[in-house]
Amino acid sequence: MGSAPVLSSTSKIAAASRTRWGILAMLFIVTTINYADRATIAIAGPDVAKDLGLTSLQMGYVFSAFAWSYVLAQLPGGWLLDKFGSKTTYFFSIFLWSLFTLLQGFVGFVSGGAALLLLIVLRLLVGAAEAPAFPGNSRITSAWFPTHERGLAASIFNSAQYFATVAFAPLMGWMVYSFGWQSIFFFMGVLGIVLALVWRKVIYSPKEHPALSASELDYISQGGALVDLDSGRSNQHTASVNTFACIKELLSSRMLLGVYIGQYCINALTYFFLTWFPLYLVQERGMNILQAGFLASLPAIAGFLGGISGGWFSDRLLKKGYSLTVARKLPIVLGMLMSTSMIACNYVDTDVLIIAIMSLAFFGKGVGALGWAVVADTSPKEAGGLSGGLFNTFGNSAGIVTPIVIGYIVHSTGSFAGALAYVGAHAAIVIISYLFVVGEIKRITLSKSITSEPVN
């Protein structure tokens, strides 16, 4: 675990092969659309609230609806990934979340309580459909990437959440401004359905990919990639694991509990950005939705750059001979220190400084967002989807709590000052968790009693 593997000349040629990076590019594109679909409600939020007559409290519940079902569907989604494989499960995930995104555009044709209820129901359906996505990303990178490249791979697909804002927030802001808020739901829904069809054509497991060379397969396999994870699906992984006993054993790990706490807090920052940040710029800073859509992309650019930098830095530490524990923890701690800076927005008045501070905070958040790399490093080989689902269950509980708490803070105080302090404090808790709870980062090995009992 301490030193990076020495590559032979053959391995170096394989390392330069692009097949696995093409798979990662597809994950990046899909995750970009995933987060753009999540963000539609934030960009449309001011106009939706105005047209449907919704209060801040009601919008808080609308914002959180996605996360309720997303969290509840994580373990079933992980089980489906282990049962049917990443390609098939992910295809249905993309198709369904895109369909439910498209249907949100029709909410404007009803009014009053019916409109609120329909909007919440559709957000619940989007959340449930998206549940397998990130555990699927983790599973696929575990199968395609050796350990010393996994930090960068995970950070690339994870950084798509920022790229989604960079690529789509200005576009969606312009569409709302020019064509009405319904237009972005129609556009994103159709785009996602087309992408689901592309996914079926380009995604394979390593041993089934028609373009993968033998040398690259040897390179990733020797480097720790789980190349057999989805090869020739025969339910071998699902049948050999007792699901509930596996969950109990994962929850008994102090290391994983520390990681779960950290991910919850990191996602509190994410959900503030995905839900309330545009409204913060409009309500607290007096911008119009077109300005907010554009300026929200600047912290997102910083977050994207931070995400790539954090993954590169972590893998670089591994190649320099540092332990996996140091290589993962150091970027997380440094990144979260930068993220606490968002609290300073309460003490400045100019828009330029606000955006600069938020950009620093989300650059740090990107650097520290290595949770999925840690999951790929630690998940049991027999239950990668289930482990990722459990991790995402804890992490996205923040999506339930954060929008509602911020809604109450803003409603009761008439200001976002308390909300920024609340979100910024979560970054400090991440640091405490990784320094004092997580301990050594290593792969979990399930006990024989768990792996020998089939699931009915």
C-alpha cells in the first residue's frame, strides 16, 4: 500500500492506451447530464415559485424531494447493480430520470396545491431513478482503473457536478429568461433519453469490450482493477452475499462510518449549491435570474478545477510512495479548510468578492471530494454496488436535511447569513471525521459467513 507499482515498458504502452479513458469520458458526460437535471429546479426555482405562488418553506420541500427518494433507493439501486450489472441497470436509470425530468415541464399546466404535489412527486421519481448512478460510476471505475489511477478517475466523474453548472446554468438561465421555466425541463429530458441510447452502444465491462487490447487489460488487472466484476453476468456476486449481514458488517466499520459522516457533510455543500445558491444570488444579492445563472457558473468552474486537481494530487502522492491513507486524506483536509471560507461572504458586500469567496470555497470542495475514490478503494469485491449505495445513502441524506434547514433559516431570519454559517460548519466536521474517526484506509474483506450464504 505504501509505494506505487513500477511499470514495465509493456505496461507503459498499455497505460497510454485510451480505452479506459473513453469509458471514463462516457461516465463524465452522463454524470454531467445527471447533475444538470438535478439543477433544473434550482435555475427554474425563482420563476416556479412566482408562477405557482410557492413560499420559501414550500420551495425547501420541493428542493429536498429529490433527495428523499434518492436516499431511500440507494440500497435497492446498489443491489440491482450487483444483480444485473452496471450497463443494464444504469441504462434504465438514465432513461427514467430523463423521462421524469421532461414531465416536470407540464407542471405549469395545473395550479395551486395540485401543482405543488405534482412537482414534489416528479422530483421524488427523478431521485429514485438516479439512485444507481454514482454507485454505478464507482463500480465501473473499480473495474476499469488500477488503484494508482483511481483517485483521478473518481475525481473526473465527480467533478462533472461542477461542469454541469458551467455548461448548463448559463444556457438554462437564458432559456428560462427567453422561453419560460418549462423549456429547460423539456430540453434536458429529451437530451437524457438520447444519451441513454448512446450508453447502450458504448459501455462494456473490460473483458467484453471489443476494442480493449490484451496489454491494457493486463495493465489494469495487475494494478488492482476488478476486471471480472461484470464479465459474463451469472449472478455469482449477488448469490454469494447475504445482503443484510453485509450491510451490518459495513456499518460496524469505524473507518466507513467516518467516511459516511464526511460524505454527508461534503454533500451539504453540494446541495446548497444545487438548490439555494441561485436563490441566494437573486434574493440576497439582488441579481436577476440571467445574472445568477451566469455567475453561478464561476464557482462551478473553480469546483471543477479543484476536483481534477484533488484527484491528480492524490494519485501523485501514491506514485511518490505515500500510503493510500495519506494520499486520500491530505487533499480532503486541505480542500475542506478552503471550503470553510464561504462563511466570510456574510461580512462582505460587493458581488465580485462574494463570487471570489464562493469560488475559493468550491475549489476546496472539489479538491476534497474524494469520497468515491475512497469507496472504490475500500468496497468489498463481492458487494461494490451495495457498498456504494450505502455510502451514497448517508451522503445524500444531506440532500433531505440541507434544503429544508436552509428554508427554515431564511424564512425565520429573512437572511442567508445563518444558512452560510450552517453550510460552512459542515466543512469543518469533514476535517474532524477524517483526522480522528476514519483511521487507516483499506479494502474491507467480508467474513466467510457472509460470502458463503446465498441471497434468496
